[in-house]
Amino acid sequence: MPANLIKKYVITALAARAAGLDNGDGDPRVKQLVNRLLVDLMVAVDELDISMDEFWTGVAYLTQAGKQNEFGLIVPGVVLEHFLDLRLDEAERRAGLTGGTARTIEGPLYIAGAPLSKGEARLDDGTDDGEVLFMEGQVRDISGKPLGGAIVDVWHANTMGNYSHFDPTQAAYNLRRRIETDEDGRYRFRSIMPSGYACPPGSQTEKLLNAMGRHGNRPAHVHFFVTAPGHRKLTTQINIDGDKYLHDDFAFGTREELIPQVEHVVDAREIHQAGLNKPFAHIRFDFTLTKEVVAAPTTEVNRNHAGEAAARADPRGPQPSPPPRADRGKARIGRGGFGRLRYGSGVERTL
């Protein structure tokens, strides 16, 4: 069948009718969006000579992707989530907002309502024998003023590249915590080094990427939401330097500003001071938040997350069980301010 069979004015008229532009009812914004998307889709069908078989194969693909809840993977995989970040970056620049920590994609695996700690926390439950990771930093405004009482919401995968809640073998909220910064804006946590992950084998996401000659792997990374009153919410992640896919992330999440140095500590004295018997990793990363301004689009995204109902019912989040007995006791980690390891407190298992 030849391309360009339909006159553009016919396509325009069809889309307008289907979107309800010929009546005064309904939601004007929905009508505007549907009209534009219909025009673009019909033009693409006509110009690319998309066949009946191709069209309905596409519909079947999207239907199955919806059934398998995969759009949270497909959207970043076809660069749309990164594109949304780029638009927000430019909108902030035009509103005069500069100097904040770079944002990057949220991804599909956040769970609301993680346990809340003051100043410091332990993220892992001790069941994964991965490399211990100590991470610390400060939350500041663009003038350098520390933001005490900011919330650092952190989550990441285990050494198998799996996330709690979505992986039934992990305890609830494993490798997920919210940390309220101290009066100096500092946060600290102990965890394990995460691994990257690949799209599920046989998934709709993998099928699409394969058809485009692309892989479905992400480098190891740690996600963050960082919030403070009067400041814009930051959605970001750090990527672990040295990962094979660091600059070839299928989800387009890597940004140069978000690749901190990873110090692998092998000194016996420092290992002992940390209360460990093997080498560990240390990362320092500071977050800079910009002031909220009316001229810039909001960074609070209305996106469905698992656990939101429970989080609204109890903002403190669930209280985790005590850590494994082998880790109990007190030890100083000697990495510049982590303090003593305090376990069994009423708030949270903390560093």
C-alpha cells in the first residue's frame, strides 16, 4: 500500500471530531492532548505506511505490557523519562534557577512509607553478604547553608539487582529508608553495594529493546528523593563508578555530575574502627536544593507508588526488626563523622 494516501485536512478533521473539539463539554486539556496525539499518530500511520498487521501487533504489545505493569520500564527505555527531565531542566533555567544538584529519572521501583530515622540509618537487614557501603553527605541550599530537617529518601537494589517489595525473598523495606538530616544538614547510612539489573527475560520491555538492537541493562545505582520546606523536591540517583554499563544505561539515567568517587577501604585499622572484619566502600555525596519559585513548574510529580496508603496512615513508616546478632554492639567507623553504631533504639536501627 502506498504512503501518504490521506490528505492532511482529512486527518485534522477526523482527529478534531474524535477529540470532541466540536462540542463544549468535557475537559479542554484532555481534548487538546487527544486531538494532537491522534493527528500525530494518523500522520505517522499514513506517512510510514503502517500496515494493519503492524498496527494491531502494536496494540497487542501495549495491551500485554499493561497487563504485566511494564510501562514504568518502557518509558525510561525509550528515553521519554529522561526527556521529561531535560524539559524540566530547561524550564528551571529560564526561571532563573541554577546551582542545584542534577536530577535524573525516578524509575519504577519506589515504595512510599519507608522507616524514618534521625540523622543516620542502616538500610540493609544483614542477610545479603555484599560489600558494606557507608555513604554520607550534607544537604544545603544554593548559598551553601545546611538544611537541617531535610528528608533524604533512599532506595536501591541488592547484590542480585532486586528491590524489596518487588522481590518476595526480601524483608519489607529492605534497602529503603528515609533519613531526616541533623542540624548541620548531614545524613549518613550503612548499606551494601548495589548491583545493576537487567529487564526481566521475555518481558515486553526486553522484546522491544531487542527489536531495536539494544540491551536492557542498568548500571549499579542508588536512588534519592531529597526534600526540605521551601525548596524544590529533588529526584536523583548516583551511579557507581566502574560499572560496565555506567555510560550505556538503557534507561538514560547516567549524568556525569552524579558519579561520585567510591573509596574502597582496605586499611586494617579503619576496617576495625568500622566494626567490620572485611574491606568496605565509602561514598560522600552532597545535595544542593534550589528554592521553590512560582515561575518554575512543580517538581512534585503525581505518580502512583506502592505503599502510599499506608504511608499516609502512619508517616513514620514501619519500625524494622533488630539487626542480625553478629552486627550488634558499638563501633566507630572512622570515616569522618558517622558516629557510633547504635542498635535497638526506639526509632530505628541506626548507625
